[in-house]
Amino acid sequence: MSLLRRRKAPENEIQSDVEPKPDAEEDDKKRKKSVKDGKKQKWSCIDSCCWFVGCICCVWWILLFLYNAMPASFPQYVTEAITGPLPDPPGVKLQKEGLKAKHPVVFIPGIVTCGLELWEGHQCAEGLFRKRLWGGTFGEVYKRPLCWVDHMTLDNETGMDPPGIRVRPVSGLVAADYFAPGYFVWAVLIANLARIGYEEKTMYMAAYDWRLSFQNTEVRDQTLSRIKSNIELMVATSGGKKAVIVPHSMGVVYFLHFMKWVEAPAPMGGGGGPDWCAKHIKAVMNIGGPLLGVPKSIAGLFSAEARDIAVARALAPGVLDTDIFHFQTLEHIMKMSRTWDATMSMIPRGGDIIWGGLDWSPEEGHSPCKSKSRDDAAQISSHHENQTTDSKAKYYSYGRMMSFGKDAAEAHPSDLKRIDFRGAVKGGNVANHTCDVWNEYQDMGVSGTKAVEEYKVYTAGEIVDLLNFVAPKMMARGNAHFSYGIADDLDDPKYSHYKYWSNPLETKLPNAPDMEIYSMYGVGIETERAYVYKRIPTAGCSIPFQIDTSADEEDEDSCLKAGVYTVDGDETVPALSAGFMCAKGWRGKTRFNPSGVKTYIREYFHAPPANLLEGRGTQSGAHVDIMGNFALIEDIMRVAAGGTSEDLGGDRVYSDIFKWSEKINLRL
């Protein structure tokens, strides 16, 4: 036993030597903890982004599952619980009244709202055959933006397809029912018409490539011939009942072009003869029509921006002004949109006679912030009853459509020191010929851009000269297809050319005394009318002009905000442009309406949605959202079901369109 104890003793001594001391244990724990902390510190930004994207995706799929799982009536139930019972949609209301489908209906989409699909493209567009490049999800914009821009851009010389590329309009009602998933254009009107018996055989979407000039839609795609033949077929198969035409936005001036084209002899026209419209058209119900042009188009062509883009640019200049991933955003937009000849169809028409000059404008004294509310506005059926009191707002001359600096916009005409730009010599700097994005500003140089600035102020009559100076190649195409003046003698043979057909001031309405024309548009929204610009230092490829968002008025009721003067309209088209022709230019028998086609004004005062559940609203007057306006849809349906202006109540006016029209000294 003693021997065993003696043998175990060394073992115990060895074990005691191996066992860690308390301090060593603490050190070991600290080392392990430091290793763990080191691992935590290696958490990267990529890991954070992945977790964030994962969380967003999980939340999205959960919400999508809940949305699809809930009863279809649940959103309506929640909305009614908050706002009270909703009114019946027009289709349900008129169905209860016993109205039935009668006249075939033709829809004419406006600019950008019609889908475009690829039929032939370059290698970068592999796999996109008959996929939408415009409209739908716009997925290709994010996946391959430069390839998308190349395929959406037309040839800068011809205004037609570039070599190896064919982009064509989508056909059928799906071409423009929705612009993007969940964002309706014609879908609400189509659904309500279906309630009273309309089907695809009695409705026709006249889809066209809105990038092309109006005459080129016929040259390339025979679109005008297709519209003619489809209307003839629908009238014939409906027992001779005339068609109701419903154009929207640029589709209004496109259909005006069509009505002259269909009468004109071949090969320039459709050969239908002077009585074609009288035989085939019951009514033309124009929605938000820019009949006299849109000032907003000037900002788009001049600097590739409008008020919203200018404000975003001021808030985050690095996003739009910097070459992000070699994609110069605004420069690419300008390069692409300046090849779309249709954009030049919306340059303001009529010059200073219509839009005003340095010291006057039809809307003089108007303050958009002090517009009367819909509840206070009287529904007026004649201009004699529509003599409202001028607003006491500060005077502005909206006739100065573009000004360089706020001082120039508000200066007395005698104080303006203007240097004519028309004879200025372009150049004066070394142009950067390695630019990936080339526009015509590179040919102007410092001296050319400075000359534009030194002219100070531009009226509507000078805008066309300005565009000819800054973009001569673009305007060479535009001037071949469009005109912006006022005809002295409409019987002059030169007005038989197609370039005049979309200008209501240089063409006559068809000989169709039984036809009705409605101008239907929203009011009560601040709408762009004139701009304050500034010149900026250029760096080779950049655009040298910007809207000066710092130009503002301290007065809350001012019509100048963020460099933009606003008037009454539908947010895109001023009421003057949408309503003047039906209020005065075409009213009664005039030289623009020799057969006395009946014309009416139908205004819809804008009421924003009461809550998010109401979507885009059923009383909206905004340029596109008005397509879901219940009152507008009901007006269209009543006419389509056989009603006339008497069933609608004639004119319905909230703005001062009749008073503004009286200020325009146009020979009728």
C-alpha cells in the first residue's frame, strides 16, 4: 500500500502541474471572446445589404400572399367603413337606367401611353422578341439601360427605324388599357362600357407608334388606313350607327390630322372624300387635348426636364447630373426624345396672338392658388354668364414663356436689354467629339449658348426660332411634318399639305354639321405655363441650360414656384390649350368650322382621393387620372349609348376659359 501511494504521488504532482491556474483560465476565455468579437467585426456592407434585401423580399411576399388570400370585397369593405358607401360606378348606374351599347367606340391613345414591342433588334436585345420595351414592367430598362435606349431611339435623320431595329405598337385593347401593372389608362372606361353590353367587336383601340410623326405612322405602319377601315367595318356591322371617337392627350391632335387625311385624295390622303366624317362619326370626345400645344413640351425639348425633374435635380444634383455607371441620364433622355418627332406636335401654336406677349397674356391676373373651389364654382353654359372677377394676385405676364432669370421674367418691357440670338455665331470652344451622348448643344459652343441667354425673354412666337437655333437637325424634321402658325387664307392650296393638318388654326373641321365635338379636361390643378432658366458651365457633353429652381416668390399665393409659372389646367395641359377652340375658335360657324359642327366644353374640377384606399380617385382632374373620373366616364357612355349634348346638359365650366378666349384677338 505504501508502494502504491508512492507511485501515485508523482502522478498527482504531474496533474497539478498541468492544471491551469485561475488567471490562465481567464486569459483563455478572453482569447475566445476576442475571436468571437473579431468574427462580428468582419460583418461587411454586402452582408447588411443581403439581409436588407432579404427582409424586404420576405415582407413583400407576405403582403402579396395576404393580398391574394383576402376576399375580393375586403378593400371595398374597409373603404366603405371609413368613407361611407361608395357611389355606383357609371356602368352599374347606367345599366340600372336601362342604357345599352349602341354606337361603336374608338379609343385614340396619347403620347407614351401605348405599349411598344420589339420585332427586330441588335444582339444586346437577344430574347426580347415581341416583348414590351415600353409599357408593362419596364424590366429591360433596369437590366440593360443603354441597349433599351438604343432600341427606343429613332434615326436622327429620317425619324424612322434605325438599321436593324423594328419596334412596333402593341395591338388590341391591351395596348393601352394599363400603362404599367396596376396603373390604368383606358381600363376603367373599357370595364364600364362592358357593363352596358360593349365587347371587343364594338370597341377598337387605335394603337400607333406615338414616337413617329403623324404622317409617318401611315408611311411605315399604315396606321391611318387601319383606323379608317376599322371605323368603316364597325359602322357597317352595327347597322350603320356612327362611331364615337374618344381621343386622349396627343391622340386629340393625331385624330385631327386623321380627319383631314381621310378626306384628302391619295396618295397623300386616304381618299374618303369630303363627306366621310359626316357618314361615319357621331361625336369626337376629346380628353385633355393639347389642341394649341403644351408649354411643358418646350422644357422637355430644351433641357430634357420639367418642374418635377427640375426639383428632383435641385434636391439631388449628383443623381441626374453625374455620369452614373457611364449612363448620363438627362443627356440620354434628350438624345432619345429628340428623335421622337411626335413631341414636336405639341409645341405651342398660334404664337403671341394666342399665348400673349411681353406685356400681356389671356390669363393675366390669374392666381392658381386662389382658384375657386368646385363647390363655389357655378356651372355656366354661356360665356355671357361667365364674367368672373379678376384675381387680385400680383401681375405676371405668362406670355414670357421662357426667361433667363427672375428679373427678366418680371421686368417692364422697356427695361429689357435683349441681344438678338438669331444671327449669333456658334462655336467658341473645343467641342468634345468623344462624347458618348451627343446632342446639338455640342455644336453651339460657349458663344452660341451665351447668345441664347442674352436674349433674356422668349414669347411663344419666338420659341420656334429658338428651337431652330439650338436644335436645327431636330427641327428640320419637325418643320417638315408640323406647323405652328395661324392661317391667313385657309383656301390657299398650301394648306392641303399634311404638315398643317394637326394645327386647328391652319385647317378646317370636316363638313359634318351633325357631328359633335367635346373638349373634356380637368381644371383646378397648377399647370406649367412659363419657365425661368439659367445657363450653367458646360463640360463637353452636358446640357447647358436648367430650370432655375431657386427662382421663387415668398408669397404663398404666388404663381412662381421653383422656377415655374403655373396657371389653371390638368397638371399637363393648360385650360387655354384644351378649351379655346371649342370655346371660341370652333364655336358656331367660323372660318375654322365652316359647316358649324357643334362644340361643347366639359370641365371636371379636380378632387384628390380622400384616402389611400381610394386609389387615384374617382373625381380626379389630373391629365391621366381623369380617365378614371366617374363623371367623365358617364358623359362618354351616355353619348355612346345614343345621347346628345342635351342629355349631358351642354357646357359645364368651372374655369375662366370663356373670358380668356375673349381676350384673344383671333380673326374668325
